[in-house]
Amino acid sequence: MGIGPCSCKFRLGISGQDAPAIVTVTGPTGNVTNFTGTINFSAVQCFTGGPMCNPAVNNFNVNFGDSGGNTINFTQGRRGTIACVDNTIATLMDGTAQATGNVLDGDFTVDFSYTINPITNIASIIITATGADNTVFQTAFTAPISPQTFIGDCDETVGP
């Protein structure tokens, strides 16, 4: 599967709507804060159920919260460059999103990778987001995949 703005298609999610995660936020001066809580992640890029890709399908979201009331959300996520490998790996590089919540705000450049273990149907997800002031959000976590998760070439269809 190639690399490009709509070289493949994917619909990614986690089962149960949240997973345990540790988030590290490094401020522009290098101060590091770790947060432990739950995260939800979803991404839909170029996805159609039929044999084609639709460049207008372009969204990803990240929602994190901890027991102390800290929230970090990335909304209005838009595609940079996506790539897919062997129907088990989906990546996004240089996407953009708006940070909201009570920890971060502003525009961020976002990279993520979503790798499925086909034996366990567990995804390993890595997300890095960098703000205009060089604030960096990082997390890596695992979660069961949602039943709707799909990674494939543009000519692939969903279902039997």
C-alpha cells in the first residue's frame, strides 16, 4: 500500500470507548508532566465500505482524562499523509488538530500509528502531537480494536 494523501483507507477505533494510558506533556521550556487516566481514539481517513477511497473522509479525535479532572482533547483532526501496511498498520504523519481541555490549547501537528496484532485483535497505538510553541504530547497504549476497525487498499471492501 502506498504513501500519499489518500493512498489507502482506514477506520480505526478502540473497543469500549476508552483504555488506560499514561500521557506525557513536555512544555516549551522542557518541564515534563505525566498524567495517568483513560484515553479514547478514533480515526477515519479516505474510508468507504465499497471499492474506492474518498478524500473527503478526513477526521481523527483523541480524548484523554484523569481522575484529577485534567483533560486533553484533540479535535477537528485533519489528514496530513497516511499510509497502510498489510491491513494491520495505519499511520498518519503531519496531521493537524485543535487541542482543547484544561491542559493544552491551540493548534498541533499530530502523528500516529495504529498497529493491529491479528492474533489477539489488540492495537498498539502511538500518538505524538507538537504545538506551535513546541509543547509535545506523547502517549503509547494498547487496546482491543473496535469491531468496525478496517485498514486496507482503496479497492478493498468491508465485509464478506
